[in-house]
Amino acid sequence: MRVEHQLRAFEQILKSYDGTLPLHRFLFAYFKRNKQMGSSDRRWASRYIYSFFRLGKALIASEYTLRLAVADFLCSQTTSLVLETYLTGLKEHVELPVREKIALIKQHYPSFKLTDVFSFHSQLSADIDQEDYITSFFIQPDLFIRVDAGYLEKVTATLKQAEIVVENISDTTLALQNGTKLDTLLAAQKHYQVQDLSSQKTGSFFQPQPWDKWWDCCAASGGKSLLLYDLESKIELLVSDVRENSLHNLDERFQEAGLKKYQKKVLDLLENNDQDLHDYEFDGIILDAPCSGSGTWGRTPEMLYHFDAHKVSYFSGLQKTIAGNVVKYLKEGKPLIYITCSVFKEENEDVVAFLLENLPLKLEKMQVIKGYAAKADTMFVARLIKQ
């Protein structure tokens, strides 16, 4: 039977995957090794494994076939062989809104608890609506792009000509279906950046002024720096990261975006960097801190299943240490912008409280950016002023 064939393929992937690699990278390598799998096999296997992990630890004591069927029902708007075989009484309701489908699952399977999907719910930041946030895991997040000023109409027209569904979020932001092949569709247009909606919203906390000196201290591939540059191009910019390969990717992005004047350094911010930074004083520091990434798990649902709760304290310790090591290079009266893509209080409000108690900082404002309400990532940002 075809359903048995699909289940065997799913089960082999599930048994092979240990959570070490991001799931999309694992699947790419897995399919490359297993060339006998056709495009249909790969498509169904991907759908099933992603849906399965979106269920988190809910119904954990049940047979995996039932868990897969429930997950596929909650995550999909079209039926499947697994759904038709193992959830026959509910298959005709697959097109209902997610909340109505959750209610049906609770009715048919009383042991199903929404809080088991995200088993770390007691650690959420206070402003996050627990039910709304957990429900969002059954909805695929959108792909967001930030378009250069004056090019929105042109980029939108190109996408619509290719019959891509586009939603205008703002004068600079478009939302598209996740997985849209932008490199192909917009190959001739370099007037955009792929950047999540919530990440874009952190820019309202920057407030750069002409000729300011800014440091993006955990720059990675430079997304926040490009956002800063778009807000104010007349700045002096230093970017740093502990990973040299990330800075190579940053160079490519900066070149495409036309950002040519900047300094970069490979720095371990857990160490004393006075030898490299003794002459530096900054008008603003962006600390997009290493974190659990829990606000992005809608894109990486495998973490619902494989994340170890003790890592939250580990990241919180990193964040406090890094902040203490960079704030000494900040001018008085100037902002430290603390950012995480975490939903955990221990990485967000608790870190801010620690910084206020132990460093010469005053809180100007902080916010949980609730991306779960907009098919986007959820992030935390605080603007702290050095006293």
C-alpha cells in the first residue's frame, strides 16, 4: 500500500535524525544519499516530518502513526494518505481554521494538551499569550523581505508577474509564502533583503544620528547592520563576530547592498578585547545576542522535540557576560540595543534586570515583538542607556 511506503520513509528519517543538525540541512543530505527517493517521496516525507515535530511532546504516549496523523491534520489544509488511514473521522475537517481543528482533537483525544506542544510554557516572557503562541506552531511562518526605498512597486510587479502571492505589509516590507525561490525570481534585482518582520521592527529602537559610531558586536551575516545603514547611511560602522565565516557572508551581503565603508573584526566577546578596542568609543551598540532561538521555532519545529531546557540558563549566562564586556566601550548617554529571538523570560526580562542591577545602564524601553500573531518570528528588544 502507498501509505505503508510513505510511513516507512518517514520512520527511517525519524530514526536517523538526532536533532544535531537543523532539519532542513539534514534532509538535504539525507535525500542526496538516498537518490532512489523520487520527488513525490521527498515531498511527502518532508511534509510528514515537519508536521510531526510541530506536535512537540503532545500525545507522546500514543502510537507514532496516530501522532503523525494528528500533526498532519493540524498543520495542513489538504488531506493525505496518513490522515485518511488513521484519522478517518476527521479528514473532512482538514480545511477548518487551526483553532477549530485543535478543539476537534481535544474532543476526540482527551489526553491531548496544547501545553505539551511547547513543554517549556512556564518559562515564557510575561507578555506572550501562551495559547496564541503555542497555536502558531501549527501554521507555517511567512517569508519576509525588506525592499529598498523606491523599489517596492517594481519588486512587487516582478513577483506578481511570476504568479507569486504577495502581501504588502508596509512601504518597505513584503510577505510571501515560505519557500519562495527569490534567487531565481529576483535574480536581476538586488534591491531587497530577506529579513523577518519582527527583526525589521527592532530597527525602531536604533535611532542612529548622522556621523554616529556604531558597533554591531554579534553581527553574524549583517542583517541588523544593513537595517541600521538603511535608517542612517552616514554612520561609522564596526561589525564583529566570533565566526570568521559569518563575516565572509556579511561581506557579500554588504557588497550587494552597496555598503562599502565599514570595519570588521573577529572577536570573542567572552574574552577581554581591550587590545583590539582600546581606542574605540561608540554612540550605539547592537547586541543581537546568542540565544535559544525559541522565537524562531515555528521555522525549526524540530527544536520543540530536541531542545534541552538547561540550555536556557547557559544562554542567559552568555548574554550577561557579553553585555558586561561590550558596554564599557559605549559612550555615556548612548544606547545599548539588546536583542534576542527568544521567548524565554530568563533570556529576556531577567537579563535586562541583571544588566540594570550590575551595569551603569538605565532602561528606556523594552518590548516583546509578538511575531506569532503575524506568521513571523517572536523577538525581544530593549534600549538601555549608559549612565
